[in-house]
Amino acid sequence: MISPVSEMPPYHSIALLPEHIANKIAAGEVIQRPASVIKELLENSLDAGAARITVVVKEGGTSYIQVGDDGGGMEESDARLAFLRHATSKITAVEDLEEIRTYGFRGEALASIAAVARVAMVTRRMGNDTAVALKVEGGGPLTVSREAREPGTTITVQNLFYNVPARRKFLKSPQTEFRHIHEAVERIALSRPDAAIDFLSDGEKILRLSGESLAERVIDLFGERQYGSMIEVREANELLTIHGFIGKPSFGRKTRAQQFLFLNRRFILNRNIAHAVYSGYEHLLEKGAFPFFLLFLEIDPRRVDVNVHPSKLEAKFEEEQAVHRMVHAMVRKALAVGGHAPGVSMAGEGDLGALRFDRRQHDWPRKPHETELPGGFQIVDTQTGEILGTGGARIAGTLLGPPAQAGPAVSTRGPEGQGEYQETGRIWQLHSKYILSQIKTGLLVVDQHVAHERILYERALKRLETGGRASQQLLFPTTVAVQAVVYSLLEELLPHLTGLGFEIKLFGKNTIVVEGVPPDVRAGSEERVLAEMLELYREYQKESPMDVRDNLAKSFACRAAVKAGDPLDEQEMRSLIDQLFATKMPYVCPHGRPVVLRIPLEELDRRFGRTS
């Protein structure tokens, strides 16, 4: 049965919205909460050339906001126009949008605020005898009078959203709104350290900042201790200038709250740049932690669009990838030069090794690596057939390569020319797990298993990326029966496994023959390493299904590395440490565990009660 046609909906003709309704709708795009008012008013003050600004709020800004400055002030005619939508002194032609150098330019701030609150403005130009005072309530008519005031402008906003109950009920508690206001003031204070800012809340002085350098402003806002956990950065080229601070890896934060990015002094949010910072840290950060960064980007305004968001929080770069590469390289360089192996403080009673990291490093630019070192059995380059060498059955021969030169020196070259570990001293193995070495600043502790993981991981990635593989031919090929799911996985990964150094033939019916393995695999462990590596690979693929080569390199390194409990002689330990500090990132293993810990000499002196 065919259902009857439903009735036509009632017809409504199109009409223009009344101005007061349109203004309230527009205000909702710009003013979301009291902090939005603070941001707009502070930016106006800075655009007016203010050197000192005072911010006063009550009840989290829901009942009272006042921003006063010593800026240029306005004439009465300009003050009247300032409350109209799209009234601005900063844009006169379309071409001006291509070279914006001010905070405000849309001409919406005061009109939006006045549409949803009771607003009073007192402003005086230098040279005028008195100030003009204007009041407007909920977008209604202006009232104008004269008052006494020093040159500058004061704007008072009361009862925000009093005439939009639906918006007001969504405001949070005064405490929550205060935190958002504090964040807004903090951002402005960081963007302009030369401006003095006083911030009072419910009669309490929260901040009193004098005009100062960026470093002094950072200390005032975050404290000396946090400042000591920052690394100053600066980079410049023909496209971009970047300067500011990033946090040391040990200074990871639990949230993204302390991440500040300023474009031509304007605070912005940009996922591409944030990703560049994160990837620059590689996996030096503890799992779930986020890096601190305070970065200022200076770029020709014609090469960026800041007019893509009503609140001007986003920006679109003309050369997004070039900016990403520059930020990433700058962060990586700063961390590499600084030498940021985790340090140990024994002030508490907790687990000294309770450090963990969780960032991949496979997207780091690769550098030419030293030739793969020969291990046990016969080492053959499968592309040329050249016999690369033979070695003994000891761990140093089959896994670590030829030992380092015997002698008293422990030569550990850090990445990027880093010199922190260019030390001499004796070396010991502790419980067949850890390698201990004296360094200038105290004691260096290396986990032998994860150190070897790092070495093998980078070797494996190099083979997979360049195709320069080497294979250790087995004297007697091994026939292995595998499960159907593993056989299917081997079919899928066979090109990658071949690149890694495995020589495997598929014989059907879930049977394979292993004829060669990478030179890092010890004799007798070929079948175990392959099986455990594939098992680990399947786990990693569940978390990161796109990272085939990285997951394969990680799983191989984990299963082929020296184990805790394997005894090493002095030459083997020296070889391991030399190779470790020739890697791109010797401080963490591919899975995020720390490789190296430093126990400062001062800490040992303190524990033993020494004063000199």
C-alpha cells in the first residue's frame, strides 16, 4: 500500500535578521567566555601602544572585567565608531589583509562585547584636556559624557551575557573561568615581555610584571626552577626566524597546557608545528608526557594568512612543510647538542629506573652509517656475493662486531658532535646486566640489552631503507613448520625480511626453509629469533599498522640483542658503548626504555655526606 504524500511544510519567507539579533549571533563567534573579553581588550591595548596595562576581574570575570592602559587613546568620534561592527583603523584596503601586523583588524571586538554586556569606556588622547566617557548596554544606544583621566583607555565590562541567558548558563564556576583568564593574560604577557602588566582578581594581586626581557618574563611566570629546565633555541633562514625555549626531556608535562606558539607575536594553534616539535623529541619523553615549548615565529605577513578563524587562533602558512622541517630540525639539534641522557637523583626512595619513554624515531633523517661489522660464521653480501668476513662464536664477534681498541679509554662520541661522554676511565659489568663507566660528571650506567637494541634497530632500519643488506649464510639450512597465520605473514613481509638479511624460501603447506639470517643473529638462535620477531611484529602492528619497517626493525632488535644475564668481557663492553654512541639517539631504546643513566658526582657526595 502506498502511503499518502505528507503535507507540505509551512512556507516561511526570507527576512533580514534584526540588527540586535545579528549582533548577538556574531558576538557568539568572538566572545565565548570572560577570557575572550580579556584577550580582545588586551590586544587592543597593545595595538594602541600601551606600555603598562592593568587587568581587574571579579568572580572569574562573570560580573566584572576592567582593562586599563596608557596607550594612545581615542578622539570622541573614533570612540563612537569603535562600538560599531567592522569598524577598524587597521584595514583600509583589501591589500592590507595580505600584510597584517597588528593583533586586531576585524573590527568586531568592542561591538561583540557591547552586544552581550554592560560596557563603559573612558578614553583620552594625549593633548586633550579631558577624556570622553561612553556607555552602552546590550547593544543599545551610546551615552556620552566627559571625565578626568590620564591619557589612555579604560574599558569596563559588567554582567557578561546578562541578556543571553542560554549563553550565561554555560559559563563554568568562577574558579574555572579565572583559570581561563589567567591563561589569556599569561599568553599576552609572553607575547610582549616589553609591556608591564598588573593582574588583580577579587582584590588579590595575581601578577605584577614589569617591562623586561623574554628570559626575565619566563622566570617571573614560571619560576627559576622551571626556567632551569628549558633550552634556549634560535634558528633563522630566508623564510623564517624562530626563537624561544623548549623543555628538556626530563621536563615533560602531563598536559599540553604549557605549549605556546606565537606567530608575529600573535598566539596561535597549529597542529603541524606542534607535530614538528613532538617528532623532534623522538621518544625522549615519558609515555603520556608532553613537551614544554615557547616558540616565536617571525615571518613575512604576506606568506601567512591569519584571517582563517573568528578568534584569530589559527593561521595558514604558504609553505607549511618548510616550516615543519625547520622547526623539527631546530628541536632535534637543540636536544642532541645538549646531551640529555636521563639523570638520577636519589633523594627519594622510589625506583631509580622508573623512567620510560614512548616516541618512535623512524622519521629522523638518516646519516651514512658505518659498515656493518662481521659476526660469526660466513658473512656474505647477498647483492654482490662478496664474503665480508668471518668471526668467532663469542657475543662480541657475533653480535657487537670487532671489539674496540683495548686500553684505559672509554671513547663514547655523542651525536651531533656532542662531547658530554668523551671521557676516560675504567669499565665494569654489574650482575651481567649493566655496564658502569666513570665519566667527568659522575657515573654512567648503561643497560646492555637496550643499548644493543638501539644499535641493532638503527642497523636494521638502514638496511631496510637503503637495501644495503648483508646475510649470514647458514652451513645447514633449517626447515621450519609454521602456523598458517605466520606463513601468510611471512609471504607479506618476505621483501622486507630479505632486505633485513633473512634468506627464506617458502615451500607451501606452511613450511619454510631458512638459508641465511642477518649477521647480528647468533648461531643456534635463528629459528627462535625469527619466530619471536614475528610474534612481536604482530603486536606492534595492532598499535601502528602503517609503520611496517619500523615495527619490523624494533621487533628484530629486541629479539636479537644481547640479553640481561649475558656476561661480557671488557673489550665487548667497550665495543658496545662505542657503537651505542655512534647511533643517532643513544639515550632510549626503540621501545622507549632508557638506555643510559647518569648519577652525578654531586649526588654521590651528598649521599655520603661529603662537602668537598
